[in-house]
Amino acid sequence: MKRLIVTTIGFIALCGCNNNTKTPDQIRQDAANATTSATKVAAVATEDARAAVQGVQDGLKLAHPVNINSASHDDLTSLPGMDSRTADRIIEGRPYTSTSDLVGRHIVSDTEFDHISSRISAN
């Protein structure tokens, strides 16, 4: 990305230098405008990269669900909307034959279960 920014700035600056009608101030302004444009492109690329990383992390979480029968307190609290108190109740209620036991035993509400059901297992 840094190379792209430098290349863009250099290209625009060189284009300005080949034009005999431009003053040094105009060339300086062109370079400043190119820097601003390159900075905006870099910001968008950075945000896109962050989104991609988050997508990979989310995919890995879905690929490796948290086992409610063996997960640590920290693993359980990493689930969406899971607080420490609910994690403690899950641990105290072990073992579970299925993830739906969490709702059946009134450990989590239907809404809470909907948030975590794709990220948990009971085997």
C-alpha cells in the first residue's frame, strides 16, 4: 500500500514537471492533492482489510463451535451477548445432551440462544 501511495504521488508530480505551463506552486498543489487522494484510498483499503480479517475470525468461530460441556468461562463469555453470570450458570448446569438444553433448563432465553446457537455444540 505504501508503494502505491509513493508511486501515485511520484507519477502526478512527474506529470506536473513535464508541463512547462505549471508553476512550482501548481506542482506543489498537485502533489498535495495526490497525497490527499492516496491517503483516502489507503484509509478505505485499511478498513476493507480489517473487515476481511473480522470475517475470517467469524468464520473460524463458526467452524469451531464452543462446546458448552467443556468450554472455559472465558470461552463462554466470548460468545455474543454472553455475560459472566450466564457463563457461570452454563458451567453449573453441566452436562448437556444438546445445546437446546440451555433453553429447556431456563439457563438462557430464546433470544440469547438465537444469538449463540450457531456458535455452540454439546458433544
